[in-house]
Amino acid sequence: MVVHDAQRVIGYYGVAPTAVVSTVPPRSIKTGQPPNPIPCLLLGQEAAGLEAAGHPTPSPPATA
């Protein structure tokens, strides 16, 4: 997944299926007898643009 603002890439994210094995799930999840393991998605930030991470954009190298 690519996130952009005004056609500039500000970050890359990855989504992967995973599952949580829990012997005592919270009541909000336990309602309705969910499957065991509990399926979920893992979201990982793979990269962020310099400005999005709070760093100034580097200037282009000077030419002689």
C-alpha cells in the first residue's frame, strides 16, 4: 500500500494476514464464540518520506 499527499509518496505500508492464539480472549472478542486462533491483519510501516517523518527535504547537490 502506498500513501501519498498531493502526488508525493509519504509512506509505504505492508498488510499481512496473521492470527492470535489466546486462551482467554477479551469479552468483546469472546462474544459469539470466535474461531481459535482469532484471525487478524498485521500492518507494518516499511518506509516513510523524510518530510512525513519530520525531517527537512535535503537540498540537491550543488553543481560546479
